Amino acid sequence: MSTSKLGKVAVLMGGRSAEREVSLMSGQGVLQALQASGVQAHAFDPAERDLSELKREGFDLCFIALHGRYGEDGTVQGALELLGIPYTGSGVMASSIAMDKTMTKRVWIAEGLPTPRYELVHREQLASVSAEKLIAALGLPMIVKPAREGSSIGVTKVTRADELPAALTQAAQCDADILCEQCIVGDEVTCPVLGAGESAKALPVIRIVAPEGNYDYQNKYFTDDTQYLVPSGLPAAEEAAIEALVVKAYQVLGCRGWGRIDVMIDGQTRQPYLLEINTSPGMTGHSLVPMSARAAGISYEALCAQLLATAALDHQEVRG
């Protein structure tokens, strides 16, 4: 598609979530790439401007480079549906479900897809929660995280029973719902998916080797200590199975446009387990979707243009 036919494009970045800093980095990268491709693209920060200005200023499309709440959770998607401005990424329902790790797991489990065992703890239950029961159900180590945050914010790997109360408290500061999850020990990988429905396709798997296995916020975005291996070095059949699994996981949630799914591979059984899905993945210099796309021969600029060309509205999807 000719860039002139795309019209005036808003790159939504920043926003009000805990991932604002990362979103600004993603958005600037996307903005520069689109402008370099000849797109009439402009930065737009919903934390500083009302979304209604998009309509008043004649924007034709939105590239959503927002992460986390108010950007990846269906809220901005719903506003753009009402404004009638097509946008990149998943629609309202898929975005909302995917942002909630517990709801995502419920869908995957209902569809027979493998994901670690979990227990949901509500913030008001903190005073009465039984550490012994959680450990009996999930074992140690255990992962404790907010149900609706990203970028590893508020996440703790609990290795001893006495660490559990502090981990729960930290997660509760980010969200009223706290996800306690069985810790799968083994290889950590991630795999992007592009497209929608039956045409959805996986990009190459990336294997993540973080310092001491700690792939946290700092190691994701602000250090060069984490290794990202693409090709992943996994056996070809194993990688193919993971790609098929993530495509299925993406499809059953009703995602479109793009996404990235994190997976843990049990070191002993080699069984892959779905952890979570990002429906508005990072596009920073450290981000993994551009890295995987490069391995598939897709440049950063081409990836941004390709994603923008998929901008749509939910009702258009239904009509089509």
C-alpha cells in the first residue's frame, strides 16, 4: 500500500500506565520509522491530550505504541471504536482479556492449552491468605505478580516461604488481583505472531538468557547483560511445536495485528508452558518483536509499515 493512501497517522505513546517510560521509547522508534517511510505520522500522548482531538484534527489511523493499562487493555481500543478511527493491534475484547493474566489463563485452560498452575489472591485477602496452602498448591519456587501489569513490574520469584508475604504486598501495590503461579524451571523463550485468524503466523522464536535467570524490568530495558538468541538454538521440532502453540494461543483469544507470547520450557520434560501474551509489544532498541522480525528478513521500518497497514476496527473485522 502506498504511504500516501494511509493518510494522517497518530502514534499513540506515553499514556498513564506504569509502563509510560517504555511506551515513550517504543513510540519514538515507531514514529521515526513511519516518517522515514513517508507516512504522515505524528506523536500523540493520551496522558497530555484528550482522545477526542484525534477526530477534530483529522487523524485517519492510529498506531498504538502504548503499553499496559489505558493502552493495551481495551480502553483506548474502545474509545477509537467510538471515534471510528482504525488502529493497530487487537480489538476491544481480545485486548481486555489478554491484559488480564488470569482471564488469559482461563481461556487457554478451557481450550486445553498448557499453562502453569495458578492461584488468584485478592488484595483484601492478604491478611488471611495461607502461605502454607499456596505453597502446597504451587510449590517453590513460585512466581507472584500483579494480574494486570506488564514489563515484569511488581513480579517476584519466591524461593522461601518467608519471602511470600512481601511478594504479595508488592504485587498488591500494583493491582487488586495477585496471580500466584507455579514456577517452571527451564528455558525461557518468546515468540511474536503477526496477522489474524487462520492467516496468523509466528516469527522466529527467541531464547532469553538473563543474568541469574532474572529477566526483570531493568534487564529487559536498561542493561545489555541479557542474551537474546535467535536462532534460538532449540531443536527444530521443538521450535516448530512452540510456534504452533503460540499461534493457537493467539487465535483462541481472538487477537489480530500482532502480539508476542512468552513461554517457559520445562528443563526436564521439555513441555512448553504459556505464560502470557502482549498485544502491544515493545518497539524499543531492546525489544524482541523487531529482533525476531529482523531474523525473518523484516526490517524495523518494514515491520512498522506492515503493522500500520493492518489497522482496523472491530466492526470492520466482523463485516469482512
